[in-house]
Amino acid sequence: MAEQLTMPKLGFDMAEGTLIEWKVEVGDTVNKGDVIAEIETDKATIEIEAQAGGTVLKLLAAAGDVVEVGSPIGYVGEEGESAPEDGAAPAAEAEEEPAEEAPDAEAEEKAEAAPQEGEEEAEAAPAEAPGDSDLPGGVKASPIARRIADEKGIDLRQVKGTGPGGRVVKKDVEDFPTEEAPAAPAAGEPARKAAPAPVIPAAATYGEVPSGPDVEVIELSKLRGRIGQRMITSKQQVPHFYVTSDIDVAAALELRQQLNASLSDDEQKISVNDLIVKAAALTLREFPNLNTHFYGDKLVRHKRIHIGIAVALPGGGLMNVVARDADKTALGTMAAQNRDMIARAREGKVKTEDIEGSTFSVSNLGPYDVDHFSAIINPPEAGILAIGAAKKVPVVLEDGTLGVGMRMKATISVDHRVSDGAEGADFMRVFKELLENPMRLVI
């Protein structure tokens, strides 16, 4: 029986991906886990793997097509088997046989104007408040309104709905003030090409975009647009609080030097950040509440500890790669895995498992000679740890004399909906103890 290959969901906020290149052709034999295509998301170019093995029977998308998460992109099965006829055109036929991606716009607008089944009572009821966890994004909106809002980078929570029961409809999104962006694809178009970067609505605040010989206007990249949207959401909706500790890292740096001296291969060397990630993961064992994600009226506590590591990209922007089971993985093994993932991220060739599933994050600006900063939480995570540079500073020794010490500032940002100041402070106390007594990191 033919097995369907689908566009995978790579991150909780991913809605679609752009097919960049097929690595296989119809008739090729693949095994489960083989790389079959490259896709582009808002974050990176990613190799995707076959979800089933067999002979490639049919490819349903062409290079450049934007495919929604969960939608079929191909079929594999036994040689000679026929692929199901599901209405989607094979890639080779895409130009001749348009894909039925969207319903007729006029019909959908008529459907919006009329109350849906079960909505008659909703007309008399107030619109759902933002954050209602029973609705996608906490907003009541029609499918076409969501699609146009996503393409234009509009936050639906800022749009006043004029439909039944406060429902956001197509006209509400089209009339919402923002910078120009391409409209939704007309019905019958063969395939939707890659949308531009999400637009962060700023024109209403900053006025008209300057022009002329004295300025250079740069289009927002998809990655930068997504970062902007997510950080606005985090800073506006997540009530952050911050706790900072000054940590004596002399023992940790000495341990790192001893460990690396015993390693002949430079690729096996352990970085300061590896020690920090390990310490953060071991601390989370004692504070599972901070390894929790916030979902409106529910908290999801993760039983495994996957640390997201912020990586600065060569072309600008950043991406989190994920150290899985960081509390259980041996320090040397984790260091090698982290190094490989960071290299792939900077080359734009991450794997799906590199960037999925972080439960808590670490951002280290120490290599940039930064003393101290506070990081923005990556929702739905409950916290992120910001690390500054380890520096020689004057310190008062135990005998009361003045000496020189190695100190590093670390700050945890915590979602106050999930935790409180005392727990954040206690987390930093344990984290500090681990780095000041680092042998526990290698046990």
C-alpha cells in the first residue's frame, strides 16, 4: 500500500515550507530516514527525510512551491503500484493542471458573510478574548483571513473582527493598515510561490519610509521578519522577570583546560558554552517547573531536558540548535554534537532534529566581550539563560585582602506566569554552585 510523504512540522509555529529541491525522482528506491528533499522555512534550509521506505511513486510539488505543514508532497510504495488520486498534481504536471489550493474567493466571502453552523448564538455573545486556548492563536478568524494575515505579517490579535460573533474576516485583514504586501493567490493558481518576509507593522508609528540618495532601503528577510514577530509577541505578552548572579568560574575554566589537554583531536575540545549548557541542564533537574511550556490555561511540563543554544548566523539573525537530553549526555559527546549542529546552522544546512524540541534556552554573548545582558524568552518556553564574558576582576578574598578573580555574570529571564522570583533566584543559586564546583558536570 502506498505511503504518503508529508511536509513536516519543524517547530511549533511553522505553518508552511518552501520546497527548494528534490533529492529523488519518481522510480527511485528510498529507505525510511533517507534525505529526499530540501525545504526552506523562516529559520533555515533543512533536509527532510522519508517518513516511509519504498519506490517513489509520485511527487506532488515542484521546486519553489510553498506547501502547508501536513500536506502531502509525494508517495512511496511497491514498485509498479499506483499512487492514490488525491487531486494534487504531480510536480511534472503542475503547470498544466492547477492545484486546488484555495476555494473560490467569492464563495468563501459569501460563507464568511453568513453565520456558520452553531454561530447564531455567537452573534449575541462577545468575541473571544485574545489568548483563548480553544482557538488557533486565541483569535476567531476565517481560514482566508488567517492565510492573508500570515502572508502580510499581521498579528490577528490586533485586528477588530466584523464578522459574526467578532470573527475576523478577509475584509478586516485587507483593511488593516500595514505596508504593502502581495495579496492572497487567486483561485486556480498552480502553486503558491514563496511569500515575502512577514511585515512588522511599524509604518503607523514611524511614518513614511525614507528614500533618496542618503539612505539604503533593505527588504526584510524572512528570518529577520520571523524573529521580529516572535520577539514582539514575547516582550508584549510574556511577563518577564530577571535574576542575575556573579559566578566564580576559575575552577570551571581550569577543569576545561585539563579535559582539553587530554584530547588530541581539536574537534573533541570542550567549549565554555558546553559547560554552561551542561550546568543549566543539571540545574533544571532540580527545577522542573522551569522546564515547562505555557499554553494559555495549561502548563506542559517536559520530562526530558533539551537545551536550545542560540547561534549567530553569518548573514545576520540567529537560530536555536538543540542539545537533546543535555542532562544525561556525556560532556564530551554533547560537545561534539553541539559543534556539528552549530556548524550546520552557520552553513544553512541544519537537520530537522537540530532545531526541534527545545524546552529551555541558553544565549551566550561572552565571546563578544559582553559583560551582562538580559535575553528575551523564546515562547512557549518558561525561561532563558543569558551568559556574559568571563573576566579577571578585583575581588575581596576570604582573608579580607584584595585579589584577582575570574567572574562571569549570568541572568535568567523567567515567565512570571509559570514561576516566581524566589524560584528564579534558587535556580541561579544551584547553577552557580555547579559551575563553582564543576566536577559534578563530568560525573
